[in-house]
Amino acid sequence: MYQKIVDKKFNFISMFNPKTGAYVRTGILDNRGWDSGVDPFMASFPHLIDIGIMGHCIHGKTGLCVKAGIGCYQSGLTFEEPNISLEDFSEIAKQCRGRVNQFALGGRGDPDQHEHFEEILKICCENNIVPNFTTSGYGMTKELAQLSKQYCGAVAVSWYRSDYTLNAIRKLLEAGVKTNIHYVVGNNSIDEAVSRLETDDFPEGINGVIFLLHKPVGLGSSKNVLSPTDERVARMFGLIDRGGHHFKVGLDSCSVPGIVNFCHNVIPEAIEPCEGGRFSCYISADMLMLPCSFDQPQKYGVSLRDHTLEEAWNSPTFADFRTILFTGCPGCSKRDNCLGGCPLLTEIVLCCNEKDSVSLEEK
């Protein structure tokens, strides 16, 4: 059964299957109600919200991310902020009921370690919102895996190259959870990514591997940023493009310029460029709403203590963010598929063409 959202403001229809996670939307409908073939630039309310329910990382002092070669973009090692309260989370869910398809639970630590994790999942269910989350897997138990099966659409385990990574995947698969691997790919991990793609060296039974582009924010190092001229980048995208793996392969929207420039078999309809402030947003544990979680300086933040979600979504602050996407790379023939790439971090854009856009630092 698909959930249908009719966007009267921007004149399109979206459909979401809460069982499979399938999501589709029409182009802008013309005056006859027919699909014009032109993609809507944005929705009148986000369809997916990334909620940072964790204000701190209980595993931070163990250095899990550092040992795994992953620089926590939210600087989980250095922050000791409170986790989101049930009251705040419940208020978010109530405002989103019937308007948002999914919540992606995250933050500065493993969301499954939140002190009220089960209650948070129940609140999602009560408001007809599908929760998903990403975890290092370090604290995964059979009980948490069963909760995930009961309430979640999918769970992603970060590729931390440790026994607990594989143990978490095993527990989730045994519980019947749709399980993905999130793999952060940068200069320090791309050789491994290429090798594993060449040999399909990922655990049997997983649903898919999602490659996430390394970003130089938080504890993320600039030296790990990939270059579009690196032959390893072309090799990795070529392996993704060829298909035939025993698991699905996905990439975050930050990687779309790479797909556009290096892939030949990916249909344009399957590409979703940066959806920040267009179809998704981020809410921190202290109730600050941002178009994207990678805006760590919080330049585009709007407080939900003072505004509703709808007011924040329609704020001049969010409009400023969207302007970068709306106007980036106007002379490029591929613009419609990538919107100029990341509006916050121009250095991660996997494109050799000069980017005619404005970065966060330049604004």
C-alpha cells in the first residue's frame, strides 16, 4: 500500500511504499493533470527528515571512528550535548504526520543507544512515519535487532572494519531486518572500496552497500577528499556502473556529479541531486532545523523553539540555501541532473568543469 502525498503548491504527486521503501514522484502536472516531464524543484514540506537524536556519542572516548579511519563529521568526540528529549521528538512527529514519509535517525552517536530508543520508534509508528537509522553496530543486541525488525524500514551499519561490524550485520539479518552497509569513501578508503567491488567482498544477505562521499567537516580531513581526476574514482564508478553485484549499490546525493560524469548505465530518473532544503532537511538534538546536516557552522539554521517546521521550511534562511542550487552552473548541459553539486562544500564536487556557484565559505 503506497502512501500518497498531493503537493498542491508545487503541483505534483509523490508515492511512498512503507514496506519496501520505494519512492516515486511525478513531474509537474500541467493544467490537464498530465505529467509534464519537468521535475519539481522542491516540495511544500520535506518528505524525509534526518533527525539527530543523539547529542553526544557514548562510544566517543573509545575512538571507534578514528580507529575505523572515519572522521566523524559531527565531531562526536568533542561534544557532550544532551540527546533529544521525548517531548521534542514527539512534537516533531506530530507536525510531520501525514506529510513526511521517513525519519532517518542519527546524530553525534549511535541512535540505537538513545536512552529512549524504543519509545522513539513507537512515536514514529503512532504517527505513520517509517524510521530508519545508521549505527556503528558496537552496541547492537538481539533485542535491538528485534525492535528494528518490528518498527524500522531498514538499518544501515557503518563499515568500521571490525568484528562488531560483522556481528551487528549478522544479528540484524538473523532478525529479518533489511540491512545496508554505509561505506564512507575517501582517499584513505577508495582502494579498499575498489577491491571489494571487484570481488563482491561484502557479507552475503545484505540489501545493499551505500557509498557516502567523505566530507571535510567536523573531524573529517581535507586530505581525504577525492579528486575527479583520480583514476581510482573513475574505476570505482565504473565498477558501480557495470552492475551484476549480489547486493544493491547506492550513493548519497553528494556523489551525483560523479554519477553524471563517470556512469553510462544509470538512468536519469534514478538520480536525485542534492535534496537538502528541497525534499529533505536535518533537525539537531537541540531543535535546530537545517537544510543539510553537513552545515556544521549552522549558517542556514532555524530554531524550532521559535518556529514550526513549516515556518522553518518556508523561511528566508532556507530560501537562501536553495538559491545556490537553483542558480549553480547555469551553462552546463548536465545541470538538471546534478544542480551544480554540493552547495556547502565545492571541493567535494566530482566534476572537472569550473563550478559557477557559491560555497558556504564564500557567502
